[in-house]
Amino acid sequence: MSDILTGSCLCGAVATYDKAADSGNMVTRSFCPTCGCQMWSENSAMPHMVFLHANSLDDPEVFQPMFVVYRNVRHPGTGSRAKA
């Protein structure tokens, strides 16, 4: 788990799994093992960044995203200010 983030889903603790990204870099995905909710991801190529999943936020509009990875499935609150 990230040294930056600690947290849990309302169901309980967060679990992780590693999988190679399309780029070949390793991605660690954090999720709730009870309900399956995706919480955040980390990419080995960008160890200083944490990718929050909008569905894990109580109020997604509190944060302005720096960029959107998959723009065609972005959260409606991200608007056009996010860079593709």
C-alpha cells in the first residue's frame, strides 16, 4: 500500500493487487475486498503520484483533476478543465 495513503471503504479495509499496465509498468490497484469498490491506483513509472478513483470520494467536486486517463469514461464532475 502507498506510504502516502491509508484508508478504507465503509465495508472495511482495503486490499491491493498488482497488474501490468498497457505500457508494461506495474500498477497497484487498491480496492474494497467486500464490495469491490475501486479506491486508488499507483503506477511504478510515477511513484510520486496516486490516482484516486472518483467513485471513492464522498464529494468528487472537492478535487480538480490534474488529468484524466480515460476521458471517454470520466466522471461528469471533471468537466473540460482536465487535460486529456
